[in-house]
Amino acid sequence: MLLTTREYFVYVNSHRDHGNPLVYNLPPDWKAVVNPVQFPKDQRMGVLTHPAWLVAHSGNFDNDPIRRGHWIRYKLLGGTVPDIPINVDAKLPDEPTMTLRERMHVTREESCYKCHSKMNPLGLPFEQYDHYGRLRFTELAKPVDTTSKLVNTGIPGLDGPLKTPFQLIERLAATEHCEQVFVRYVFRYFTGRNETLGDAKTLQDAHAAYQQSEGSMKALVISLLTSDSFLYRAQPPK
């Protein structure tokens, strides 16, 4: 549900939230409602198209498909990306007439793409939105290109060409691998540490509870908080 829901709570009650209707592509005079707003299938889907996530993984003046892809690689696929080599000046060329995707051609150089191949294909579909998280169809008067292709991920059902961010999200949500990575991150949050081999039973039970409850966060948390890994956790050193 976190990845695929079409329902969003839109708040406009505080001074910090006055811009929210526009960010969601709602009219400026949109009136706040208590219930979640159902968005069309071609506009929003889950946390990865939420304006808060999109803004958090953007620059001050532009999108950042690299940062967005990096987050998905770590947080949903459980992968890693090496640090930037100290001899690399990680900047895109400043070309006002080129779209961001076009300026990213420098990341396809042989010395760069070994790492960028793990991030760029995951982040480029989200060019559907600008750095404010607003839905868009053009960039510099050119149609926005959201196509991508995933290869050699090692995850069944994930590889293949992509036309929209929604195709990517649906594939991620359908993989058991992403569920397991999500369970591991929830485990780390509540126990305050990384998992070990001794936590295998706890993780397996938590994942089973999550699946049997059809993705209930409540069931997942209850399973973790009643596990031996949590109940018999060591006291932090003083």
C-alpha cells in the first residue's frame, strides 16, 4: 500500500502548507477535506510520487534522478553504491538548452556508468515530476522522457523496459525482495541495530505476518515487538 496507494492526505491548514494544492496539481482554490484524496491513475501512486519524497530527493533548482535512484537502490532493493571517487568532479554540464536527461550524458562515460547504472535507470522515470513534486509533461518545451530500462538487477520480474514511473512502482511492489528489504529496515528502526544471523527467525516471522495480513504495518510491528530479538535486546553501554 505504501508504494501503490492512490489516496493522499492533503493538508492546507498551516502557514507551511499553503502551496500544497498546487504541488498536487490541484486548483488554487481547492478546499481541504478530512478524508484522503483519490488521485487519477496517471498522476500519483504511493510514496515515490508523493511531493514530499520528490522534493526531498531533488536539488534546489532541478530534479535529481541520481539521488532518487540511489534511494530506491538502498531502501527498496537493499543494494549499495560505491562512494564517489576523490578524483571525480561530480557535476553535470551547465547547458540551459538541454534537458536534465540530456545533461546526464556525462554519467554514461565508462568510468562513471559502473555506479550510475545502479541509480540512473531507477530515478529517470520520475522525471514525470519537477523538483517541487508537481506533475509535468514538458521540460524546456520538449516532451518529458520517462522511459528507462532495468537490467541485471538479479530480482525476478524487475528487469525490462519502462515507460512510466508507475510501471516501475508496480514491479517494485510485486517483488518479494522489496518486501523483505522493507521488513529489515523496520527491524533496524525498532531495535536500533542491524540484523544478524541470529535474527533470521524474527525476520522470517515478521515477513510472514506482513504477507498474511495483506501488508498490514500494524501486524508487522506487533510481530517484531513480540519477538525474542526485541524482548531480549541488550542494554546500550553506559
